[in-house]
Amino acid sequence: MLKTLLSIFGVYKLYEKWLWYQVESGRKPEHIAIILDGNRRWASELSLNPWVGHDYGGEKTEELLEWCLDLGVKSITLYAFSTENFQRSSREVKEILRVIEKKLGDLLTDERIHKNKVRVKVIGRPGLLPKSLQKMIERVEKATKDYDEHFLNLALAYGGRAEIVDATRKIAAKVKDGVLAPDEIDEEIFEGHLYTSHLSKQDPDLIIRTSGEERLSGFLLWQCAYSELCFLDVYWPAFRRIDLLRAIRTYQMRKRRFGQ
């Protein structure tokens, strides 16, 4: 049994190296967005409480950061908690937000964040979140606000329609105050009022969703117009470096024409 496991592990590592060689020499996505799906189902299949899956999912985000930094990816946007997720049981919501708060706290002293100048930004409606989590968000964003080499965006209390509504409200307020004329509103102006306006490249090159589901669930509805989509049949806590590499290889094999 041990020999079989070692053999499988050896083959896996060889395949991973081969994939890395293919991906490393190709065109890499500058901005990768991921819908972190499948935490509960992963836990359920192992007869564990749902929030155990969220704990493991939180650990996986740390690995993902390392992999993306190794690949030179500039921006990562992670869909971690939607506005609809508030409808789950109060116990599960509490546990999910506990994990998120802990992971944000870990980022404050994470050497990779400061060494690689990673700006951490929460996008969504943070005012809906518990006060302790709001304070942690403020601390992390303040500690990294001057970094601009890499970006780690966390979509919390996020909804794609809500983002568009909030951007419209901001623009409407400026029109009402006489700061902006209606005929001045164009795509560039609108993008400047989205949650992702702090990014030089708001549109993800590649959007990955784990768990086998094939929908965006309201994620980055404006920004995803020309994103390449990759749906993986693996739960987020079980996501591997090899899965990321395969997704990037798929992205590299596609021809991007942008309507031309």
C-alpha cells in the first residue's frame, strides 16, 4: 500500500512539473478570479460539520496566494461570501465569518504580503458584516494601502447586481450635485465607480469556479464580459496546485479575439 501511494505521489509530482514547464513559458493571466465553492459538500462527504469545510477552505487560500505569487500573477479576486450567503443558518454564517476574520488577521503578519507588496482590499458591502470583522478589514487595508505590485481582493457581502446598483447610485449623486453631466457618463466613468476601481486591470483574464457548478452566481457581472471561464469538478478545500496549472493551461490554449 505504501509503495502504491509513493508511486502515485511520484507520478503526480512529475505531472505537476510538466504542467509548470508548459504554463511558465506561456502567456499568463494578469488577473485571476476564483469562486470558492464546495466547502460544505466537501465536509459533508467526509461526514464533517459544514464549517470544518470552511476552515480547510481558508487554509487553501493561503496556498493559492503562494502559487499565484510564484507564477507572477498580479491580481487575485476571491469570491468568499455573497450577500445571499447571509440566508444560511446563523451558526454557519458565524463560523464562515470567524474563518474570514482569522485569515485576514493572519495577513497582517504574513511575510509574503509585505515582501511582495500585496495590497489587500475587500470588495462588496462590508457594512453588512459584524463590527469586529469590519475593524479587521480596516486594519488590513490600512496596513497594505501603499502596496501596488500585487492585489488580493476578497469579495465579502458581495453581489454583482449590488455592485452595479452601488456604482449607479454614486454616479447619480454626482449628477444631482452638478459634479457630472449625464452625457459625460461612459464605460470608463462607470468602471471608475465599481468596487474594483482600485485595480489597473479590473477585468479578470480567467475566472475559475470549483465544485463542478457551471455558473457565475453574480460574480463580477460587469467585469467578466471577456473573461475566460473555467469550471473545475473539484471542491475548493481539495483544490491543488495542479488544478490551478491546468486552468491556466486551458486559458493559454484559447484564442482571445475580444469581438474582433
